[in-house]
Amino acid sequence: MKLYAIKHLLSLKRLTLHIIAAVFLVSVHTDYAAALTEADYIPQGINYYGNEVACKAASGSLVSGNSEKEKIWNYLVGKGLTGEQAAGIMGNMQKESELIPTRHQDASGNVWQSGYGSAWGLVQWDGGRRFTSPDKGILGKLRAEKPNLVKYASIEYDYIRNPAAKAKIPEDDLNALITFELDYLFQESQVRPVTAAGFGNAGNEWGTLRLQKTVEDATVFWHNNFEVSKDSKETVLADRGGAATSFFTEFAGKGSTATATSTSSSACAGTADTSSITTTIKAYAWPEYHAPDYLTMKPEYKTAILAAQKKGEYVGGGINPGIDCGGFVMRVLRDSKFEPEYNSTGGPVATSQVPWVKANGWKKLGTGSTINVADLKPGDVVFYNWSGNPDTDNFDHTAIFAGKIDGFAETTKDYKGIASASYGGETQGTGAWRTPMAGVEDPTFAGAVWYRKG
């Protein structure tokens, strides 16, 4: 990512300011608040940013709750915020969009145009932060990574303007859209520096929010640093602060049912929390099943594959490196440090991985016909012979047991505890390519054989 920080421009001519400002992004506004123009930022010494967010959103998060506000609250506290801090964001969000993820500022609904005045989403992203052709901003990312959700950027789904539109959005899609927007906000705020004075400075926007101790300070800080409308502190506290206090009163002290923990404990996507089997699975594998062919890797997994290739390690996948059952299992076991030497001979399932577990003290738990699924543990490895014969050395597929992980496989109805990927051959369109994801394989399939690290 390129960050452009332009400070102390008081002496520049207005024409020069507008030329410079054309490549920059402004903060979020709707017609509810008095929006700033580019020129309004210069006297305040506020930095601008380039069009590309350095860190991709943590796509494995999920939301839980019975309403938009409960889902957003659970997500935010699930990311480690206090009730006061979560309420501060939500008070601002209430002013911006009334917590409606499909909210449009512009009645024309032209969110794909460049420039300002067509804000969209929970926090009313605008300018380049909303969209810069072909794939930047939140809408560019949505189009690139969640194409099935792009239609909800149409104004016909703005259910403030058209309340009946909400019924046209399946619950799973609505949850996915809310999650996507919150993930984008979360990662965006971790690469934005602190420009608001008087709130401390933890090095970035999100970290500094976490320094705030009161609802009032959290609300004003988030307004002044993330939203940045023309509203005075008094107006912010009277309006956004009032909404924030209401959210805090409603939810604080009631605990959280959050399942929105990040797929990565790092600020940047492409890095991952690999401190355990379960966090590594969650970082590398999509939390929902996708029918093949599905070739889009999670950024964290793609980074892991590139790193493995540089070290000369086996990744499998042929023409699609890493999109491979054995390559995925190997990365999870190695990168989590659960079994750093797994498949050290470096090769595919039948000729390398099955012989490796047999030679390195892994315990055979049984076959699909004899094991008790309730006894399986994360990190157990299964090999499949699709003909149904477990008494063979010719196995076709491998996968890893993930079990129940918060935020993983909650929308995959046929999930039985397995995370997997699938190699599809040297041509596309075979119906077998699947990047790592929550799988739907049956752990009790007759041709399955289970092993556990000894």
C-alpha cells in the first residue's frame, strides 16, 4: 500500500491544494452530517491517504445477534473493545447510516462513480475509500472478493429508503455483508494514523481508540479521526454521543455472544494467527463451504504458500499452487508448530504423506466405520480412498479435523468438523478445485482412515 501523508500545507495556493487533493481520500459522511470538502482538511492539518488500504479485511469473521445493532456490538467487543469504545463507534455509525449496511447517501445510488457525495455502507465510505476503479476502496474489494454480495450495493436494497427491501436480502447474505463492512473498518483503522489531538497516540487509529476510557471520549475521538464531519464537539456529544450512550446502556454488562474474532491477530491480512491448530485453520481456510471450482485463496493462506515456495517446501496444487488437500494439511500442521516436520519428504498424499505418518509414530485411530467422531481432536488427519477401501496404500484425498471453532463453518449446513482443500488436476472446470475451506466430507466414510500425532 502507498500512504500519502500531506501535512502543513497552509502556504499552498488553493489551486494546488485541489490538484493534490484529487488523489487523496476523505473521511465518511452522509447527508445526516455536514460533510467536509477536501479543502476543509488543509487548515486542520489532517492527513490524506492513498486509495489502497494496506491490510485486507479478515474474511473469516462472522457476526451474531438478533438485530443489526446487536451484531455490530458483538463484533466490536469480539475484537477486544470495551463497551465504552464499541458504543463510541456505534454512536457515530448511527448518525452516518442508522446501522444499515446498504445505506446510500445519494438518492441516485451511483456509488460506482468517482469523487464524493455518493457515500455508502455502515459508516458511509466515500471518495476513494468507497471506490476507485477497478478494485480499490470497499466496493472494489467487495467486487473482487465477495461478488455474490455486490448486488446489495444497488440502491434498491437501501432499506431506509425502501423498508421492504430488507426482506429481499437472505439472512446469510445480510450477515455476510455486515461482517464484510466491519472487517473492512477494522483493518482500515489499523493503518490510519492518529490525526485527532488530545486523545493520546498508540500509533494507529484503532489502537488509540482502545486508549479511550469513557463513552464520550470514544465517541469524539472516532468522530474526529475516522468520520471528520464539520460538527463541533458539543454537537457530536449531543447527537452521536447520545446514541452511543443508549447503546452502552442497552448492551454493556450483558456480555457478548460474539463470534466475530478475527482470522488473524495481526493488523494486516496476509499475516495470520498461527498460535494453534484451530487459529491456523481459521486463518487459512474460508469459514464457509464453496462448491468447486473455487480458486480464491484467503490472503493469509496465499502469503503462507508464497513463503513456503520460497523455502522450497511442498505446496501441491500443480497449476494452482497451494490449492491442494495435502498442501493445505501440511501448511496447517507446520505453520501452527503442531508438527513442524510434517511430510518432510515433501510430496502428495499417497506416495509421501501416508508413508510419512506411518513412519513417524502417528497413531492410527481407526477407519471411518470404527471411529467415534466425538473422540476426534483438532489436528487429527484423515486419508480417503474414494472407492471405499480403507485397507490400501492408494489414498486419493486428505483433510484435517477442525471441530467446532467460533466463527467457522456456521453457515455450512453439512459441515461435520473437517477443513479441507482439493486439487482438481491440470485443467480448470473439472469440478474438483477447492481452495482451503470448511469442508463437507464425511468423517465416517467407509474408505477413511484416521491418524493422530503420537
